[in-house]
Amino acid sequence: MLASKTFFYDLAERAIKTAAQALLAVFVAGVTIMSVDWVDALAITGTAALVSILTSIASAGVGSRDSASLVTQVE
């Protein structure tokens, strides 16, 4: 359910993790903090976070009712 607190916590957690992973992925071999193009790096990070958010919204109600996940929780 899109209006649940749990859903928004899941959505935020996934988006933050995805953004962090995308930003770290910019630093490939030979790229340093001083040589990275920060505009491009932040654009990549923002795009990855947006895709994560849209994926969470698209998966609402598919898995566990109050989760942003596509899989059902196993108890």
C-alpha cells in the first residue's frame, strides 16, 4: 500500500542505497575525487535514485502488502 509508513521507509532505504552505489561506481580505475566530473556523477546518482523510486512504486502491492519489495516476506 503506497500510503503506509513501512512502504516509504523501504522506498527511502532502497533509493539511498542505490544512489550511494551509483556514486561509488563512478570511481573506476584511474578516477579520483579530483578528476571526476561531479555534474555527471551527480546526474548518474540522481537518475539511479529516481529509477529505484519508480521501481518501488511499480512494485507496490505485488509482494508483501506494506513493502516496496516484489517478493513476499517469509515468516
